[in-house]
Amino acid sequence: MKQQGAHPEDTEGTPDASSRPDTTEEPDGAHRDVAHIDEVEGDEPLLPARVHRPSDLMRLVGGLLAVVVLLAIAAFAHGTTSGLEQDINKGTGQAPDLLIKIAGLASSIAILLVPVAFAIERLIKRDGLRIADGVLAAVLAHGVTLATDLWVARAAPDSIQDALTQPSPGDIHALTDPVHGYLAPVIAYMTAVGMSRRPRWRAVLWVVLLLDAFSMLVTGYTTPFSIILTVLIGWTVAYGTLYAVGSPNVRPTGRTLMAGLRTVGFRPVTASREEAADAAESGDRGRRYFVTLEDGPPLDVTVVDREQQAQGFFYRAWRNLALRGFATRRSLQSLRQALEQEALLAYAAIAAGANAPKLIATSELGPDAVMLVYEHTGGHTLDSLADEEITDDLLRDTWHQVKALQSRRIAHRRLVGDAILVDRSGTVILTDLRGGEIAAGDLLLRMDVSQLLVTLGLRVGAERAVASALSVLGPDAVADCLPMLQPIALSRSTRATLRRLARERAEREREAVLEASRHSRPARAHDADDSRPAVLDKAGKKAVRAEQRAEKRAIDEAIEEAREEDLLSQIRHEVLRIRPQAPVEPARLERVRPRTLISLIAGAIGAYFLLTQLTHIEFGPLISNAEWGWVAAAMLFSALSYVAAAMALLGFVPERVPFLRTVAAQVAGSFVKIVAPAAVGGVALNTRFLQRAGVRPGLAVASVGASQLFGLGCHILMLLAFGYLTGTEKTPSLSPSRTVIGGLLTVAVLVLVVTSVPFLRKFVVTRVRSLFAGVVPRMLDVLQRPQKLITGIGGMLLLTACFVMCLDASVRAFGDESTSVSIASVAVVFLAGNALGSAAPTPGGVGAVEATLTVGLIAVGLPSEVAAPAVLLFRLLTLWLPVLPGWLAFNHLTRKAAL
């Protein structure tokens, strides 16, 4: 029975029951002759007419980069462009006049006839969609050429104009066109209709383009850079159009598969599509069909087409960039390479003694697809088996198959649940070998072992998974895989599963803490009501403190009971029981981390912005005229900020913690900010410091969370208050400016949007709840100590005041009375820059803070020649100079076991 929504081509011509030849099985098992029937069950449901190819996007990006490089060369290498034009003009000037006239006439005719001829050929073959794509690309290319001509004539630098134009031969006072308005549309049209994939038409096109370029250069109607820019614009616009509207889908249908099977000698009857269990990683694994034959056992057929193979291209490209070479695979193979690699792995796996599907035939299905035909294995994948069906014998059999592969240095590279097949007899078969490697190195083989440990551990637990591996591979081989036991070395689906389990564990821990807090809260309230008359005597205070300690113990016990180890840690502990000396330090697999890449980009942007500001500043006279008294004041305020930071932290810690050591910890934090984002490094260091000072881990996290929560609230309130004051400075009344009102309304609209959209609301609530999970019980303790609360809030206000005064002193050090700005404006600039610096993923907010502070000071009326050095001085005093004292404090506290 056909699946509803199958491709229309797959349902045509399927005979009904009355016309179907008799296939009744005779008693001896023989079959009568059966006609060829193209019956496909579960084929692609309603294949999209168009697909967006990643290759088109990459060509679009490449074309844009080439245009930028060309314009940069034209702008900054004026001597090179002039010399190139002179050499070309000198060489073409010796060409015979007859040849020039013939080339010009032929190219003028051919440039119009070739597109028309190709369009007629495509229409005859009923491929009108490609012609429509070409016409759209030509129209867009013509618009881009007009815009480029207008930009070059009116706004482009003189060097670019000289490189792209020259005096017209017919009119000395006029210039030639920077981009050829007729040639770029033709190139866009021919590229979009796919002429490059037809060798004869491609050769004709190149001959026409060369003739046209030659005639235009010789007659003096263009320049070499103009021709190159024209070609790049037409090429780029064509691929941009193709990616935007999509290319015609040429994915083979089920009936194409049936015809392809007949070309390799099979006589198929029906084909049933098997749905992939994991869509995220099935893009390059192809479509799978179960095919029944007129005679002989059924077949398993895998179809790989260009569109499906391109799925996940950008993810694989990022993996190739981020990971070291031995841990990556080619991001996008050709169909021929994919077919040859899978065939080679299939034969090599069987030769190694492993159970793998037997490949019996391969074939192409047109220019954009291939198929691989295997003997049918049957059975169920490991993911689909029930827990009671996964026996110890099955686990050992799985490890025996992996051992057979590794004995011949074959890496599977994807030992996940749906790649492990268990047939009807209970035999384990390894499938999905296309991503494997022959002659693999030790690291890849160890990655296979770690991946299979996690795959089995997710189903049967760490203990059984490790025990089965030890019984087959031995303790040494299993222990060697521990450095590979890290998320980056696992498959995409496995990492997603581990993240989901981590979220579930965190949710259970939060629920346990909240439940313990709810149970202890009514008892405390009841006891407080009973002892209210004696609250002020000594016995009552002792009772309250005893109740608080009891509540803390209850919360700690709840956290300890709810705490669960993640699967990777459980596997490590199981292996270390057998091999305590096994290496556990994770191997360095990443070439570059996302945070590092973002830091480099943000730092480069910030450096570029600052350099553009500094190029117009003469530092000699500026430094000689600087007010060094204000520089000393800025340094004093910077040093005082560490005392304020210690007060802000200790105000939310009811336990007794040494004050001077806390100040030293805040100084050490100035060193940590350089190697980690400010919002992450400071939290981690303060949490570690409180734990070493005797505060329980859960309470240390809650104290730092409470400090962060109050700091966020104070930051927002001060930003609004100083913003309001800044808006009223230049108005006769106390009504704020329209800019301030517009900013506040914008923030209000964003808040309403976040709270009204369920997805965004859930995202924000989950993140905030995870950050401040244990803050509420901790705040109850702090609220009962008004002195502590005053210390914490006062420290936060003092910390902000120190930074604002430091920035104001830096401004006054380089400015004078005519360039001064109000303290409220400086406060708004600092608060905005500090917020962006905390959100930026760069260490210490490098790049983001400098750019924000400089732009903010200029926006409030400070000249750029004062704003840029003031920001540099402020960042020097608050970020860079404290690094050495911070490093010394960090090492001192580490030796004292305080960190």
C-alpha cells in the first residue's frame, strides 16, 4: 500500500489489483513469470521543486570577496593598475586592424545569439524554469551594473575611478562605462541557466567573452579592471539569484531507482523507503530502500544524491575549521568519491572479519545521484531494541566487531545506536561505514572506543558498558581512550543527548533545593511566631541561628542527594578503578574554539575602531599638556574599586570571611579577566574563593548569585536614573529628552516582546532560573542581617562610583573647561559600556568596551581627540596595569590554598 503524499511520478502507472500478474507462490516455492512493476512504497513525500544549494551560497560569498579584493587593489595599488593598463594597451596596439574589426563584429553578434540559441535548446527539452532563472539573474545584474556605474561616477575614490574608466575614444571629455551594462547580464544569464555544466556551450561562451574583451580593450572602450569587475558581478549575481530562488530539484525518484536496478541486472518488484531515525546526521548518509526482487533474496539499497549530500555542509565546514586535521573529515565530497569510499570501507570491513553489509553492486542514477546495492540484513538497530534485549553477550559481540575493524586499522567514525544492527539471529552488524577511514591513526581508533562506550552507556549504564569493553579489548586499550572521552570527540546526536540529560539533572537538583527550602520555611515561620516575645534576648538569637544552620544543612543534604554524575564522569571512574594510573587529561582536539574566534574578531574590530580614532591625534602635545593630578586621581579611584568589590561580595555572605583576603581575591580577578570573559571569570573566581574560605559549595554559588542579581538590579536602576538626568540637562524643566523617552520605550517594547512570545519567555526564564537557582534562600539569610545588606548594596554603589569617577578623571586629564561633560553623562556612558563588556565574549570585554566608551563620550559632546586617549587611560588603569598585581595575588592565594 502506497504512502500518502508520495511523489506524483512514483504513483503513475502502478497497476491495480485486477491487472496485476499472478504472483501466487507455488507449493515448491517457485514463482511464475512476473512483469516489471515500478511500485515504490514510502518514497520521498512531495519533493520540493527547488532546493537551496550550499555551493551556490559559497560561490556567492567568493564572488563578493573577489569584488572587494579587486576594488581594494584598484584603490590602494594605483601604480600597479596604471602599469598593467599601459602594458596591455601597448601589446594590443600592435594587433592588425582587420583582426580587430572581425573580432568586434563576431563578438557583437555572438553575444546576443548564443544566449538565444541556448534558450531555444532548453525550451525544446522542456526546461523553461532554467530560462526564467536566467532572465531574472540578467535583470538583477543589469540593475547592479547601473548602481555600480552611478557609484563610481559620483562617490568612488579617484583611484577606483581611474582603474575602471578611461577617456572615451569618441569623446575625450566623456569616460567609458565602469561596468559593461550588456555583458554582465549575459554572464549572469548564462551562469544561472547552467551553461557551465555543458562543455560545448561553455567553450562557445568563453570564446565569445574573450573576443568581446579583446575588441573592447584594443579599441579603448574599457580597462582590464572593468572587464574583471563585469565578469565578477555577473557571476556573483547569478549564484545569488540561484541561492535565493533555489535550483530545480533533480533528486532521483523511486522509479528512477527501479530503472537503475535493472541496468545492473536485477529485476525489482517493489521498493519501500526506510525513514532515517536521526535527521540531523542523515544528510550525507543517503536514502535507504528495501527492494524485493522477482527471484532471489531482497536487497538494501542506499541512494546518495547531491542535494542530500550537501545537508549539514556548514556544520561540517565549521568542524573542519575548529578541529585538528586528524579529527575531521572532508566537508563535501563528490558523488564519485562518496561511492568509492563507501565501497572500499565495505570490502575492507568484511576482509577484516567484521560483520558488515555485503556490497554487491554500485551504479550512477544520472549525473546527480549514485546507488549502492547491499544484501538485505534485516533486524533492528540498537536504538530500537528494548532494554531487556540488550544482553551482555550482545555488548561483547559489538566490541568484537569493533576489535576486528581496529585490527586492520579501520576507523568507523560513527558508532552510534542506529549504526549498530542486530539481525534476527542476534548477530551484531556494523553499518554506515561511509564516514570511516582506512589506515587510521591511533587517535581515531581511540575516538571510536570512546564513542562506543558512550553509546552503550546511554543504554545500559557506565558499569556494563565499561565491563563489556574490558572483557574484549582489555584494560590498556580502554584506558587509552580516556583522553578522547570529551564531548567534542563524540557524534552530533550523542552530544545533543548528553546536553539534554545535563538539563534534566540540573532541573532535578533545582527542584530538590526548592523542595528543601519549602519544607524548612513553614517550620521556621511557626517557631518564629512562638518565640516572638523573646526575639531580642540572647536565647532567642541563638535559637534563630540554630534554625538557620538547620535550614542550611537541609539544603546541603538535598543538593548532595540530588547531585548526579554525568555519563562521561561515570565512565572515567569505572575505568580508573581498573587502571588508576590511566591518563585522564583530555586530548587537545580543537584547533580554534568559538570563543577564541569571536574574541579575535571583536578585538580586531575594536582595534580598527581605536586606530581610526588615534590616527587623527597627536599624542606628543596631548601628553605634555595632560593634567597629571587627574591621572593620579584616576589611579586612586581604580585602586579603591577593589575595596568596593570586596564589600559588594561580603555583603551577601553571612559567614565570616577575612576582608583583606577578599580584597586580594578581587585583585586576583583582574588577572583572571584577561584569560576569560568578565562575566564568567569573576563569578568562577569568587565562588572558588568562598568555598576555600569555608563556605559550603551550594551556599557559595548562591552568595555569588545573589551579589550578581543585586548588581544587575542596581546597574539597571542607575542607568535609568542617570539617563533621565542626562536627558533633563539641556531642558529648562525636569522633563527628559525625546531620545531618553524613546530609549525607555524601546526597552519596554523588547521586554513585552520577550514576555509575550512563549519560546523567548521560556528561554529567558530557564537561563535566569539556572543562574539564580539558590539565591532566594540565601537572600532570606542576608535580609536578617541589615548590616550585611547595607555593606553589600553600599559596596555596589561605591564600586560603580569609583569607575565613574575614574573615567571622569581620565576625561579631565586630557580635556579642559570647554570640553568637559557632566558626571551624569559620564555615568551613562560607563554603565552602557560596562553592560556591553559583560555581555561580550572577549576577555575583559576587549574591543567592545573601548568602542562603546569612545562612541558614547563622543555622543555626549566630547571631542574625539579627547575621548580616545581618555578611554585608553581608563582601560589602562582598570584592565591592563592591574594584571601584574593580579597575577601576584592569584599566585599568593593559590599557595595559601585560598583559591
